[in-house]
Amino acid sequence: MNKHQAPTLSRRSYLKRSALATSGLLVPTIVPASVVFGKNAPSDKINIGQIGCGRIARSHDLPDTMKYDVARIVAVADCDKKRAEECKELVENWYKTNRGSEKMVDVKVYQDYREMLLDPAIDAVMISTPDHWHAQPAIESALAGKDVYLQKPTSLTVAEGRAMADCIRQKGTILQVGTQQRSSAQFRIAAELVRNGRIGRLHTVRIGLPGDPPGPPEPMMPVPKNLDYDMWLGSTPETFYTKNGVHPHEGYSRPGWLRREQFGAGMITGWGQHHIDSAYWGMNTEYTGPVEVSAVAEFPRSGLWDVHGDFMVKLRYEDDISMYISGGYTNGIRYEGTDGWIFVSRGNYQATASDPVAQEASAKALDASERSILTSEIQDSETKLYVSEDQHGNWLDCIKSREAPISTAEVGHRVCTTCLISHIAMKLPRKLQWDPANERFREDDEANAMLSRTQRAPWGYENIDMG
């Protein structure tokens, strides 16, 4: 086994690794909650490990979780040791400032998150990694008995997304997808109004979603000593290191990997999972998908960044509903029915400073063809949707109650699948017929071959012992 060989994470493996740890033959040593919090540590706290310590973790997932007293961030992991150490400092300073020295936390630091998963004192993890590192750690965390907050998109391919969703269901894991628009009231209100016929029969949904710009060629650079680059690449092919293809050496601005197809599909998954998820809530298609997809898109002809630019996707659903996705529309979701329309967006809200929100164009969070549509009350006899006031808070509540969170793994997978097959359609110059029940294209071997990617061993979901 080479130094990067992934330990299999079945129950048998965890029992064996835990035995080694307690004998002192494996480091780091397992640290129980009583050591981290003191001998009188409250039993109602949820001990959480942070996997991935970049922009989204620092500006969104960590602060939105630490604000709840029930949560305790006790460990952080990142293949970039510098980022992991800086994350430890951020968390400990937050607790010192906001909770006082008597509730300080000695945050453990790992470069390999799989070692962190061996700690039985950790109840749950947040996964805020690059897109190609979402499904695998979610599966491994579920096998280790941890609940999961998973940033979107839920997977890099349809195949690994299905493997993840199935594992989460089988293990009874509480997994919350980071599609936090579900916890913003205007998206629920819009979906309820559409579901209850306030705009008549829904026939069209238009989603505004920008593309990404191309970039210049980038030179090969030496890998920083603080970065385990082989692990960072994970299941994707080996390729040379360059800073603008990974993340900044200093600071936490928008990373270059977001614009590389090796690690993600671009905006169609990056923001597409947010808006399509919200649209599916109103369309009542959360557990299915389109039956036909076609697309056109511009792709860079040179340079390191190669995700799609301007594009148009058309999806057709049963009941003769069409969805159009394009940067030509205002960022948000517009439901069109026989009796009017409703538009919903984040308004001025931004999860991070680099969110692609045109503040002026999207300032109105909720609008309709007639004011009376928005003031219409949903009666007790009508469809009422799941209410959550905060995505991270809802996850923590569900860890305690063991009830399903507002953004489940199965729904997240179905939405991400729609994003991914839209991306496949950008590559193929024809209409594709999709079978949402079997998650396959109909009679199209070329398209079906794009539902998965070769996994570079030892990484990848295919190399996990599910036993």
C-alpha cells in the first residue's frame, strides 16, 4: 500500500483501525468529548468535524453552524495543512470571542479527513470541499456513523451521486444538502403558490444562471509543501499543478478549480443545483426528472479554465412542462402558468461575497404578475411545504430528532442529476431522451458513457468497501 492508499471504511475496517488507535499504534489518538470540553461536558452537544477549510467553510458553513450553542466544532481537515491550521485558529478565536474562555475548544487538525472519521467522539461532519470531493467523503462519513452537511453539487457524476444517495438511505444518515434557498421564506412561498394553482396550470419555468469566463494559459508550478496534491486531485486524472487551477496561496477568494471541468461542470452545477432545487419544489418533481434535454453552450478554445460560458438548456417534463436555463434571464426562477407568473430570487442576499448575484437586477426577492397572487393565503386544506428558517439549524435539529431534513440526499441527487445531464447535453448536438426512473438515457450509448468517469485508484467511490 502506498502512502496515499485509502483505508477501506466498512464497519470491519473501523473496528480494526479503532483498536490500533487505542493501542497507540495509530496516530492521531482518538480524543473523547470529555477531553475536548472538560469532565463536565454537556451530553446534548453535537461534536462536528469540518472537512475542507476553504472559502465556503470559512464564510458560510462554519459561522452558520457555530452560532448554535448545540454545535461544537472540534476538528478540521484539509489536504492543505496551512488552510487547516488557519481554520483551527478561526474556530478557536470565534469560540473565545463569542462563548468565552470557559467554553474554548481545542480543535484537532488533520490533513487526511479519513483519520478524523475514526474519532468516535465526532457525531457529524460538514463537507465543504471542491466538487470532485463531495460524494466520496459523504459515503465514508456515513459508513463511519457520522451525520453529514454536504455542500452542493452533491456529486461530480450521476453514478457517484446514486451511490451516495443509496448509502445515505441504507445507513440512516441525516444528510443535509447545502441548498439553503429552501430555508429562505420567499422560495417556499413561491413554491406553495405554484403548487396550489395560484398561477393556473404551470407550463414553463425559466431559470437565470450565468456562465463563467475563460482564462489564460497557466504555467506548471511546484506543488506547495503544505498541500497533498495527489489527495487533492483524488479520483480525477493526474495533471500538473498550477495555483489558478487549485486555490490561492494566500486568502480565500474564488478558487480556480471552479472553472475546470476536471473538478466540476461550472455554473450549471455550481449555482444550478440551487435554482433547479427551488424550481423542483414548486414543480413537485423532487423525486423524478425531465424526460428530454437539449442544450447549446460556448466553451473556451484555449486557456486553463474550460467550463461552459454562455448557454441555453431546455428540459421537457411530463404534463407538458418546459424548463429553460440561461444566462440571458435574470438570476432567479420564473414560474409561468395559464393565469399569471411568479418570480423568485435571493434578492440582495449573498452566501459569500463572490456569489454571482446582480444586486440591482435581482433586488426584488418575490414578484408576480398580480399582487393578489402574493397576498393569497394557503389554506389548511391545501399543500403546505416543509418550513425551515435556517439550513444549518434545521440540520442540527434533525440530528437530534432523527427526522428528515429539508434538503435530503435523494432530492439533492435528483436535482444534481438534472444539472449533470444538462451539461452532457451541452456536449452532444441532439435532443437526449432521459428515463428518470432508471437514470439512463434512452438508446444512447454515447450519452450514457458520460454518466460516470474513470476513478483514479486508490481514490473514488468505486474503491470504497461498502461491506
